Amino acid sequence: MTQYSKYIIAILTAASFAACKVGKDYRRPEVALPEQFVRTPATDSTIAKASWRQFFPDATLQQLITDALVNNFDLQVALKRIEAASAYVKQAKAALLPSVTANATANTSIPSKNSLNGLSLQNFLKTNHIEDFTLGVGISWEIDIWGKIRRQKEAALASYLQSFEAAKAIQTGLVANVANSYFNLLMLDEQLRIARSNVSLSDTIVQMIRMQKTAGDVTELAVQQAVAQQQAAELLVPQLEQAAAIQENAIRILMGQMPGAVPRNTTLADLKVWDELATGLPAAVISNRPDVKASELGLKAANANVGVAQGSMYPALSLTANGGLNAYEIGKWFSIPNSLFGTVAGNIAQPVFQQRRLKTQLEVAKVERDQAVILFRQSVTSAVREVSDALVQLEKLKEQETIATSRLETTQQAVSNARLLFRSGLANYLEVIAAQSSSLQAELTQADISRQRLTAMVDLYRSLGGGYQ
């Protein structure tokens, strides 16, 4: 064994013992979480584990969501980001292996005849030029003494998983957006039905007041106000039709399709709001919500990048080897073993002065890690708040719906009574018009509250992390 080989072995042995990862291994930061959500019992069960097909049993809505998951542009872009991140992971894994370069060169050198080289060639080799042919392989391998390359691999893997969770978060939001848009469209359908029904009712009242005017019981002013009330109901029709068409276009865009009509065979009244929805424990939000998991993976990547920056400031050990065939005549190129050549070298490089670049990289990496900690805590806090908001909405909207239903019954009875009293001369036309206006608003409000309850149900499902299963 040569003395040089002994040095190489000694260096590798020392490296194997000194190899330790730079930077600190990731540990999840402490986040203060409540023991349970307000208004719900403490249980491990959660609707977030239910697939979206189970949560949305309506066949039309299921088809809309299916089309959106296949064709939505944002989701397609997210999937492409996953492919790019996967490629970086493969690259990071390969960084632990030696790099190999093969080369083949052939050159001819014709020195000046008046130069020393030219005279030597002419006198000794009886030629005016010299040829050189080389076929070689070069190997270069950086020994990962400090674990810098392994930290790079760790960061790349975390970034890959982050892109994967980000895609799931987009799917969760997409499912919720399609469902809420669908519920909003059904609400507009219901309000359009209400508006058209009130146009017919207004026409009846106008005819009734005109008969009263013919009998001399009211003036033209009464007829005009009744007509104005009818026109107010008529104005709602094109407004709601416009809103419904725009909502249909929005749903089609979510599905990655051109604007157009959205088929539906369901009414708002056919949909039910689940009254008992298991939320699980607040701590489960971290493991259930894709956006929170993506935020934590971003923190893992930032933590690993600190190790990479630290490793860049330490000595780097690399080994290089070159070998192949070399000859000054092409006929002797493959004359083995005479044409064989080889070199082996070891190198240790310690950065000394790099214009503060390496120190700056380390400082920035630590700051970015601190930022990632803050963003992770923010994402957890926001997730818990969104769940709490949805629970409050579900509870209070149920109370509002009860009141709205009672109000609607009252106003509808008031319209009936006002018409009877008007015919009997015991009520004036203003009372009839006011009763009809109140009834119209009560119906529209009830439809809106029903839609809000469905939306709150979807928001709870999404905020718990459901929708990507």
C-alpha cells in the first residue's frame, strides 16, 4: 500500500467518525391549543375523515365535484408542482453519489519550425507535428462529513411533501367552493321562484285595487302604488336570473370548462343540514388539515436549510480520480496496458474569505426558519378559529332559521288577512301592499338563511381538513 493511499484511508476513516449532521433535528414547536372545541363534546371522531362523496350525497353535486377535480386549472398546476418537487428529491438523493464524467479528445499540435519544440520534433521524431489521443473517465465525490448533503436531501423531501399537501389543500378548498357555489345557485333558483310567485300575487292585488277604484272606493294613487309594488317584484326576476347565470359560469370555471349552464334537478328544500357533526379534538387539526401540514413541512425544510448553510462554512472533503487511455498515435490508442493512465487525488477545502456570503446565508436561513415557525403557529391558530366560527354559525343560523320560518308564516297570514280586510273595507290598500312586501322579504330571507346553514356545514367540513379523501 502506498503512502498516499494510507492518507486517503485515514481521511475517510476520520470522516466516518466525524460525520454528524449540521443543524438541529426538527422538533414541532409548542402550540397552545384548547382541550376541545366550544359547543362540542370531546371525542376523537371527526367528519374530516369522511370522504367528500359521503359528506355530499347529492348526485348532481357529486358529478360537479368530480369534473372539477379532473379539470380544475389550479389543481392541475398544483399537481405539476408536485412533479417538479419530486424531481428535486431525486436530485438530492443522487447528490450522495459520485459524479462521473466521460470524455474523448483528439488533437494535433503543429509548432513553429523555428521554435525549440519544432526543431526537436524534426530532429528526433522526423515529423513537423504531434498528435494526442485520450479516452478517459473522471470521478468526483464529495464526502458528506458534516451531513450537509443529507440536510439538502431532507429539505428537498420536505418541500416535496409540502407541495403534495398544498395540492390536497387546494382540493379541499375546491370541493368546498363547488359545494358552496352549487348551494348558492339553488338559493337563487328558490328566490327566483319566490319572485315570480310574488309577481303573480302582485298582479292579483293590482286587479283587486283597480276594481276598488272602479267602485270609487280608492283613488288612482292606490293603483299606482300597487303597480309599483308589482314592478319591484318584477325587477327581482332579471336580477336573480343574472346572478344565477353568473353563478353558473363560476361553477363551470371551477370545473375547468367554458361558461355555460349547469344542470340541476334538486331544490334548496331537498338538501339537509347535518345537525350532529363531530369535530374531534383541536390537536387533530394539525394532522388533518393539509394547509397546516404544508406549513409544518415548510418549517421542516427551513430547519434543514439552516444545516445546509452551516455545512457550507465547514471544510469540504472531496476525492477525484481520472483514468483511461492515452497515446500520441491513433494506432497505439488501444494498446493495453501501455496506453493506460490514472490519477487519484484527495482535497480538503476550507472557506476562508467569501465576502461574507456564507455567513449571510446562515443568518438568512435562521431568520427564514423563525418566520416558518410563526407561519406554522399562525396556520394552526387560524384553523382552530375557522372551526370555532363554523360551529357558531351552525348554531346561530339554526336559531335564525326557526325565527325566519315563524316570520314567514306570520307575513303570509298577514297578506291573506289584509286582502280579506281590504275587500271588507276594514283595511286600506297601503296595509295590503306593506303586508305583501314583508312577505316577499321574509321568503327571500328564509331562502338565504337556508343557504347559509349549508355553507356553514361545508365550512366546518373544510376547516377540519375534510374534502381531499
